[in-house]
Amino acid sequence: MKYAFFPGCSLESTAWDFDKSTRAMCQALDIELTDIPDWTCCGSTPAHSSNASLATALPAMNLQKAREMGLEVMAACASCYARLRTANHKVKTDEQERERVKTITGAAYAGETPVRHVLDVLVNEYTVERVRSRISKPLSGLRVASYYGCLLSRPPEVVAFDNPEHPTCMDELIDAAGGEPVDWPYKTECCGASLSLSNANIVGRLSHRLLAMAVEAGADCIAVACPLCQMNLDMRQADANAHGKLPPTPALYITQLLGLALGLKPDDLGLNALTINANAVLKKISSGERRSAQAGAAR
Amino acid sequence: MTKAVEWTNTAFLEEVERRSGAPVGACLQCHKCSTGCPIAPEMDLLSSQVMRMVQLGLDEETLASKAIWLCASCEACTTRCPMEIDIAGVMDTLRMLAVERKAAAPDERVRTFNDSFLKSVRRHGRVFELGMMTAYKLRTRDFFSDVDKVPAMLAKRKLSFLPHHSSAAAKEVREAFKRADEEEKKR
């Protein structure tokens, strides 16, 4: 399995741990990633809020480069993924948009490069059963609230590879990794995302709602697949606590949790980048391991 | 007493529909968008009210609202609208119209963030976080919020002191920005 990888700006800065864990996990699963050479920013929310032509052209420039590689694109950042998919949708459905992209980028592009999210690749190409067969250190006893956020699900006709109101792909992967997915109602509620810098108070309120619900559902940690969600739930957990004290709840990338279950070391997965450390998670996994070893010996 | 609104200005509705491609006129005020909106408590207008004001041609009031800037583009409204109006897309159009028409924004922070972000991309081809955050703080004169987080972010290598970029790609991006600005003027 081979993909052209689009890391995006967050993955080389605030979310370098998502980058590291995605690459390590894919390597462990024999999924080959080659970076799109000289990739550039997708434009994210500021582009689609400010300049509609730019919002399609910036992703299209990268998809043109990937077209040369003859591979499907895989993205990890949910926002990049949504912007790349939206650009494909626009050029496929709007002839004027296609013309604009040609004028702006100097080359034609009609949406020839398919774009996949790492979760989509894992569940719909690699398959959950194959992931299960590769697990060497099960997340035994670990209760995980899977948080999908907005952009992996909405709008469904552009981005969804799962049920947009009740997605289950991360829960299935957590189950395959030996963990316990918890049932909770805020899987696709918004964390405030790009308002993080401009309106931290709103993001604090929304993150508090999410964290409080995950705690109430009995989660030991939250699994995320978006750098903005991760930052709002992890680094801004102190801000969220201003809306009511909560026990520290680690928010790990799904690629970090799967990486641990595949036997990778915390350092290979960038766990040291977390603000709320994952010690409780690691302890729970190793005590689960000891319990199952003892049970095995008793038998 | 509430002011009576005469439904005479259809030009605004037509422009918003043309630019966004969304049939705003089809909104039947079911309020499904507003009930699912995560930012509704902080908004001065609910999303369904924004749709109604566009229908009524209340351009100045709509473009001067806080709501269009606080919309987080979570797409819950777009996904759930029974009339298939891309409400989040309409919010994008309204933000662009507000800038084009120089509407007085009640709060410049979101717009300043967008500008600082895009300037960074225009210059480097990718976002240079530390530079972008500094530019944003200088422009908003908001020097103190989040400064407590910077040392930890630097220690955890979440921010770097230098931009990551290839000069060839940055040049391509700069040219794309220039041409995209020209294309936008034709809309």
C-alpha cells in the first residue's frame, strides 16, 4: 500500500507528534508514505473565509503535484483533509472554478487525485481485522472516548467516509487494539477549532463541555484525529478548567494509541509532546498486560 | 417597538446567492441550524436569523454582525439544513462581502487572525506559526493572552524559531496569491 502523504503546516510544528506517530504507525503496518515534494499550505479556514479562489487553488496546487506521483493522497490533519477534498469537489462540480484554478496555478486540474484520510485508509483499505492481527500490546482495560470533531464528517457529501452523525471508525480501531471504546454523545461536536487564538474563551467553554462529557462517560483518555482538536483539548485543558474543575484527561492522537498497541515505544510516537501526560494511559496498559500474563500463567 | 422591515431590497439576497451558490431564499426558518450551532451562545445573531436578514436585504446589519465572524465553520448547519443551504458557505461569503464593503466589524480579532495567517502563507508557502502569532499579537495589541503557553510550546518543539520552507514552492504560492486576488475582483 502506497500513498502520497500531505503532512500540512500543523504536522511540522504544533502537531509534530501527529506526524511522527502517523509515519511510525504506517511503517509498522507496511503502509508506504512518500511526501508530496515541495508541498504548500492548504489555506485552511483563513483562506475559505477570505478568498474563494485561493481556497480552491492552494489545495489544487498540491493535488497537481501528487498527480505527477500517480498515487492517491493521504492526509492526517482533518482540516487539510477537508480542504483538499473540498477543492476536488469544487473543480468536479463547477466549471468556472476549474477555469479559475487553471488561471491561478497555470495548469489544468479536474480533481483527478483522490484524497483519503488516514482513518479511511485504515478502516476501508487496510481493514480493522488486519489491524487486529498486528496488535502486540493490547490497550487492555483502557477506556477511550473517540472524538471525531467536525471536518472528518461534515459536510458528508464532500468528506465523509463514515456515518456523519454517529461515526464509529475510531471506536472499531480502539476495539481492535484491545481497548474499550466508551459510548458518549459528543463525538462530532465542535471544539471551536480556529477560534483558538482569537476567542480562547469560546474554545475553553466548548473544550470543557467535551472533556466533562468524556469524563462522565468514564473515559481514561480521548482519541483524536485533528491537530486543532488535540491542541484545544490538551494544551487548553487548563483554560477549560476555568469553566469547572475536571480530572486531567489525556488527549492522544489515534495514531499514538494504535502505535502503542502495535508495540512502538512512547518516544517513537512523540508522547513527550503532550501537555497532559500519558502516564496514566501507559500505566493502565501495562497493568492490563500484567493481568493477562498472570491469567495466562494461571491457566 | 420593533422596526417594521420592508421587503424591497432583493439585490443583497441575489448577490449572496450568486457568490455562495446557496439558495438562501429557500430558508423556511426551521432553526435547525441555530439549535445545532456550537457558538450560538456567543453570537449576536443566530444562523437562522442571519439567513432571514439576508432574505430581507438587511445588508448593513448582517455584515456588521459578530455572528458572521464567530462562525467556526464546523459545518453542522450545512449538514443538517433540510433545504440544503450551505449555511457555513454563506457565512464565508458574508465575511468576504464585509471586507469588500468595509463594513465595521464589531470585533477585528478573527479577521486579523485570518490576515496574519494568510500573510505568513503568502510569504513562506507554509504557515510559520511563531511569526504569524507575533504578527497577530502586534496587530491586535493583545500581548498577554496565551503567552504563558509559549515557553512550553517552544520546549516541546511545537513552535520553531525559523520558518520551514522551500523557496521555489514559496514563489509559486506568492504568484498564486497574486492571481487569486485578481480572480476574486471579477466575482
